[in-house]
Amino acid sequence: MPKMKTKSAAKKRFRVRPGGTVKRGQAFKRHILTKKTTKNKRQLRGTTSVHESNMGQMSQMLPGRGI
């Protein structure tokens, strides 16, 4: 059997935390920022966790990472 490969796009965008949750960056803050409010852009700072309903997809994209 061949080795299971990690998706290259996923390893660039996600980090697995020690507890098994996955850290991701916020979406909707790259462009078209003039029509977004200052409050909205401020709340999009930082990182957040991947939702539990998407963890099955994450474990397929990042095999062997302890998810």
C-alpha cells in the first residue's frame, strides 16, 4: 500500500493543536474591505478553530496528524 499523502493546500492553511482541534485563519478579510465596517474587520483578526462538523474532512486532508 502506498503512503497516505497530506493535501498540500491543507498543510499550508491549518495547524493541529495539541488537544486535537484545528486552527485556521479567518475568511473575508483579504479584499473588498472598503464596504466592510471597522468593527467587522476588527473582529476578523486573529485565528479561530475549525467547526466540529468539518473535522471529518480535516482528518482526511491531514492524515497522521492526530485528529
